[in-house]
Amino acid sequence: MTTLITPVYTAHATATGGREGTASSNDGRLSVKLSTPAELGGNNGDGTNPEQLFAAGYAACFIGAVKFVGAQKKVAIPADASINSSVGIGQTPAGFGLEVTLKVNLPGVADEVAKAIIEAAHGVCPYSNATRGNIKVTVIHNGEAGETVVAE
């Protein structure tokens, strides 16, 4: 089921040349050279690639969701909260697919509190909602007790 929204912000970008081209936003704030990784048959050039951009975007968006949930639960999210995001790409029977792992680090937040915030953030994050049921997303709490899978 598709949930309709009324956008409050819309980003615009243009890519030219595919994985060996460029990408830029309409406002000029983003302008990147693209290169294909050697693992995908490319020359491993000095540009970035769509998977790196997706990993960075998902991580930044998920931190926003963590802060949103933290505010609702009246839990201060530390300024040094971080997410190590990994985006894998590989072949599927129909073409190519992605998988994502998000390792969330909330220093100074008790493990059980952090896990509850992370689980709720996975429910509200727009990237999580867009990928849910489409690709494998594993969300891990990287806390004092070690890594714990919070959501898949």
C-alpha cells in the first residue's frame, strides 16, 4: 500500500553519463564526479558512486529519525551520535539489488534506551520506510555491550 504525502521539501538532482559521469543538485550545493568501482567492472576512478551516496544519505536521514524519536522520548541524543552505513550491490535473478547495514552508535545512552530509540527510528525514517519490504536492511546497535541487531 502506498502512503501519500504532501511534500514540505523536494530535492532536485541531475545525473549525466551514468556511473562514469557526474551528478549535481539544481541549487549547486552538490556536484560530484562518478566512477564505477572495480568490483562492478569499472576503473575504480576518483569519483564517488551511487551506493556511497545512498549510504551517506541513509545514515544522515536515520540520525535525523533518531533525534526525532529521542526528542519524543525526552532523551538527549549526543552530538557525536554516528551511523556507519554499508550498502551492498549484487546481482539478482531480475538484474541488480541492494542490501543495507546501519550500525548506530549513541555514546552515553544506556543500551536498552538506545535500542528502543533505534527501533522506533527505523519505523519513522523515510529511507527505512522506502526500503522496507524491498531490500534487506539490518539495523545494529553498536553499544557498550557490543553489536546487537535491533531490526531487520
